[in-house]
Amino acid sequence: MQNQYEAARELLAAGAFIEQVSDAPLAYRIRLGSDSAPLPAGLFQQLLAHKQIRQSCRVSGRMRYVIVEV
């Protein structure tokens, strides 16, 4: 999981964002440009707990999360 964590951080630093795609069950995707991939909920929770991401806005009913500025 640590490699996924670092990869997610690198993508976020490059301009990617995380989008919550469903409420039940909670599901997330990481998006960069026109590319996207599923993001495990546990990895999302780890990024949130370590204050690496923050809520940004809601687009078309989906919450978006972006990297916390350093």
C-alpha cells in the first residue's frame, strides 16, 4: 500500500484530483487529464488522515479532493 500512497501523492502533485464517484459503497477515482483509475477507499482515508488532501468543490454532484498546498 505504501507504493500506492507515494504514487497517489506524486499524481496529486502533478495536478491530479480525487473524485468521490459513489456514496454507498464509498468509491473514489484519481483523475489526471483524461486518465483515471480507481483509488482504494483505504488509501483515500490514509491520504485524508495524513492531511495530504482536502475537499475542494462539488462538480456534477461529485465531491473533489485536491492536494494540500505546502
